[in-house]
Amino acid sequence: MRDSFSQGHPLVLESAELITVNKLLQTQQQVLTLSIPQQGKQQDNLALQIILTTIFYLGVLLCAFIWLGPLIKRLQLLRNTAKRFGEGDFSARINISNSSYIIDIENEFNFMAEQINTLIKDNKLLSNAVSHDLRTPLARLRFGIEALGETNNPKNKEKYVRHLSRDIQEMENLVAVLLNYASLEQKMIKVKRMPLNLNALIKSAVRNLTSSDACSVAMDIAKLAKENIIIDGDENYLAMLINNLLSNAQQYAAKHVRITTQQTCNSVSMCIEDDGPGISKEMREHVFKPFTRGESDTVQQGYGMGLAIVVRVAAWHGGKVSISQSEVLGGAKFKVVFKRASH
């Protein structure tokens, strides 16, 4: 240290009270000394440490806000939309953003809201239809019971009993239809998908319908696609969809029903046309609702559930149902479009 100091290098000495910087002035043979109180240094270091620590934590908070800000915004949007939905605005949905951190939750909320909205609409339709369709057999039952109590004629009693039995059977059939339709929503989660040949399902349904001696409508399947058309779906529900469409066409056709299938790179379509009176443009959206029948239903049987079931089953399989006028036969033309199987 002495040699270094003699050569002109500064010498720093530190004690509990002072920090001294010593410099030898060789020309004057004197020592220049600069003293710094030790407490002042500690205070400066403490202040610097506080400043740096504050900057660090502010940076951490800034980064957290940048990351959490969009998440908080999406959660607030989800909360507000759920609140609107809970207050009765059943059309409330979340506008999905691909950059959202909770996009899966938002999609599930929209799906849940759509399901609840569908159930509420179905419940209203079913309630209105039940009150309308049950009123007639109930009125006949009341009249028949009163007539049965007032007559002593055995033949009249037997006739009234038959009428009462018929009305009770009609009510049982209606209740069974209601339960089957209501159970469709619950069974949706049990749909088992597997590769199916659409043409084979159509041919099987046509054989079942035309095997009856009472069938007077010819069903033309010559226009089915030559190649096998494979779609992913549940065999039972797809058979139900095809049977309902064919039964509807058979019910309204005069003499002829035509079935065609076609496939493209991305889709598979099935068309069922008839030579009946057709469906007006004003009625085409309404006939898909439960308990809605066509304009000429005064002579037709049934409860108007067939097409509602068709739409429900098609939706489960990612398909869409549309109605137009047949260019070939002049009646109604129902077209169902499915996504083509990936394999």
C-alpha cells in the first residue's frame, strides 16, 4: 500500500465513522485528504435501494396488469352476459374473440345459453300445444261421461264406453308423443356416432314403408348416388329422421315420392320430393315447430311432431334442413345437408 501510495495512486481508507480518500501531491510533498461521513453513504445506498426496489415492483405490477387486463375484461363480459341472461334476456351471447384466455368457457356458455333458450321455446310450444290438443278429447270425455250417466240403454252405454276408450287412447298417444319429444334433448348426450351408409338407410326405410298393402304412393329411389355415401352418425336417430321425412312425403303425396342423394368434397345431401300440394313460403319456417301441421292438415292424422324431430336430429349430426318447391314433381322438397365423414 505504501509503494502504491508513493507512486501517486489514491488510497481509500474506511472506518466506522469516515471514508477517506488520500492522494499524495508529490510536487509539494503533501497529502490531499477527502473525508466522507460513513452515515451519508449508508443513507445514499438505502435511498438507492428503495428506488430500485420500487421500480422493480412497479415493473412486476405493470407486467401483471398487461397480462391480467384482457382476462379481467373477458371475465367482466362473461359476468354481464350471464347477468343479462339470468334477468330474462335469453338472446344474450358472448362475442367470441380468438385472443381470449377463456375462449373455451365462453363457447361453453354460449352453447349452454342456446340449449336453455331452445328448451324454454320448446316448453312454451309444448305447453300451448298440449292445452290445445288435450282440450278436445277432454271435452269429449266430459260429454261422454255425462251421457253415460244419463242413459239406461245397454247399446248406448256400450257406444259411449267405446268413445270414452277412444278418447283416453288419444290422450295417451298425445302424452307419449310429448314424452318422446322431451326425452330427445336428454338423449342427445348418448348419441353414438359410427360410419353409416346413407343409401342403405334410405332403402331400408323405403322397404318398411312400401311393404304395407295400404301404401298407394310409389317411392322412386333410382336417383340415389351410385357410390356408397358414408356419414358419421347414430343409426337409430338417422333412421328416425329418414322415416319421418318419408312418412311426411307419403302422407301428402298424390302418387309419387322421389328420393335423391348426392355428395361433394365437403358435404352429403339427401332430397325427398313429392307431388302433393307443397308448402307455401310463409309456412316453411313454421312447420318445423312442434305441433305445427301443414295447411291441408284438416284431413291428416298426427300431432305435427315429425318435422320438429327431423330438425332436432339433423342438428345433432351437424346437418341443416330446408324446404323448397320440387322442380320435378311440383310438391314439397325437403333437403338435408350433412358434413361428409372425414374417413
